[in-house]
Amino acid sequence: MRTKKKINIALIILLLNFLNCQKKENNSEVKTIINIDKIKQNSVGFSDKYESLPKLSLEEISIEEFNKLNTTKNPIAKIPINYKADFYHVELDNKIIKLKGKIKKTVTNQNIDGAAWYNFLGFYPTLNMYAFSKNSITENLNFSEFILINKSNGQISNILSLGDGKIENPVPSSKNQYLAYFYNQVYTDNNSFLGIVKFDTKNNLKEFKSFISENFKIYQIAWAENDILLIKTSSDNGKNFKYYKSDILSENNVDNAFKNDEWNGKYFLKSTNRDNINTIYNITINSLENISIKINEDKNEYNYSNLKAEKLNNTKIKIIYNPSSEDEMGTIYIEKLDSDYFISGNPIYFINPGNNEMPLEKIK
């Protein structure tokens, strides 16, 4: 009898040990679920950092060259993702990240102030990263950000835009060393930003180079081989397109002819001095290599053509329209500050004593 009891006890112990092992084994397969709001996010794309870095230089190309060079093929894929009880559950290698989905609109909660939610955008197979938009409503205004979640280590990166909305989906370079992205300003026509971020040795994203245009909207970006970026643009809401390429590794930081196009246009200045004499400047810049100036002083008219401008920096040019004049009386400077233009130089000081700078109107 005692032997039988001993056997039963031994069997019970073995069974308990087996169940305990099974429990440990099952528990080892259970991943921790963490709300994304509890995880630190790294932000990149700050405008002040881009300003201190080299700028991209663009070269216009044909549509045929654009299509021939384009090697980008569906960089982001739509894949099934676990969504239950109004939450996304993103399974990573070591945990599960939980993200709140969009609130279902009703009569009472439509456009709730302070609401926040995420939308799944897709998966980057070559980067092994999930892409989401982070959305919110504040004072009846919609805001959105773009985030990447690394499937391997759970690292979260937020790529900032220059406006209220998120950037367009970034496009990885052929060797996955860079991400190129763009953002078109919502409230300003033909104002766009093109940014490139780079993966460092720790797989963190860092600002690399950028480009800002006030001449077009960007409609598409793609990559060619050897880190050449391709850009499709339009300045008339998609009726006509122009195409550009940029060697992002180029050491030549001098702006090319395209960048100089920002100066093209007609400028006008009218000033009246103390003697009630009007001086009028009509300046036409077809390019920095082709400038004409007409100056009216009282009843006299002076015309200068085939002039060239010297670009002093990205915001200021120098035009010598009458080299025979002494004390730079035949030299003017045009400076661009945001969307405003100013004219300066000794001729301006002469008609505006005490101040050698005056507002210049760009009329076309």
C-alpha cells in the first residue's frame, strides 16, 4: 500500500513539473504589449538643422531620361495587420506595440477636439519598417505626422514636416542608406520642401541635405542608381510637368541655373526725392545672364540691356548696369528676404538720403 502511495505521489510530482515546464514554455512565447505613447520617439527633419547643411542642386532633364533612370519600384507595401477593439497590434521581434485606430465618427463625437489616432500606411520590406500617420485635432484643426517603426528593435522615428500635415511617404535609396521625402505647403501655391535623411551606423536617421522651392509643387520623387534623386514637378497644378535630377553626394554646393530661376521676373521701384523729382526703376531679369534695366529720372530715360548679375549668396545679387559711373553709382543690389525684395546701393542712397535700401516690388 505504501509503495502504491509513493508511486502516486511521484506521478503527481512529475505531472506538476511537466505542467510547470509547459507553463514556462508558453509564457516564453507571450510577448509584452506596450502602448506606443509609452515609447520614446526620435524626431528628425528639423528646419534649423537643414539650414546648416549643404543644399541639393537640381538639373533639369527630359521625361524620357526621368523614366529611363527611375529604378524605384513600389517601396512601400500594403500588408495585413492585426486590428482589434479599435487598436492596431504591431508585432515586432521582441514585443507588440499597440496603437489607437481612428475614432468612428458619430453625430456627437465628429471632429472631437483633442482626439488622436493612428492610420497604417504600409510596410517597407527593404527597411523592415512599418509606416503610420499620427493624427490629431486641436481647435478644429487637423494635424498629422509620419512615423516609422523598426520591426527588429522597435525603434520609432518621426519625420517632421514644415506644415500641419505629414510628409508624403519617403522613398528609400537603392542601398537603403537614405530616405527622400517631400512636403507641399497647403496654404501657399508652388511652395515645396524636399528633404533627405540618412541612416547612421546605429540605424538612427539624421538630416542630410534639403531643397526649398517657391516655383513648383513636387508630384513624385524616385531614385536612379548611384544615389541620383529624380523629381517630378509642376507649377500649374499638374497641367504641365518638369523633371529634375540631383546627385545627392555632389560636393558642388553652388546653385545651378535652375536655382537662379527664382530671381526671374519684372521688378518695379518708384521714388520721389525732396525736390519732387520721380525716379523709376524697371528691372527685367530673364536670367542672371540676361538682365535689362530702364531708369526714368524726371524727363530723362536710360536703358541698359544684356546685363549680368553676380550672385553674392542665396538671397542677394549684384548688378553693374553702368560700369563707367564712379563710386558705384552704376551698381545696384537686390536682396530677397522671405517673399519680400529690397534694392540697395549708392544710386538708391542718392534718391533716398539716409537709407540706401528700399522695398522693391516684384510684379511678375
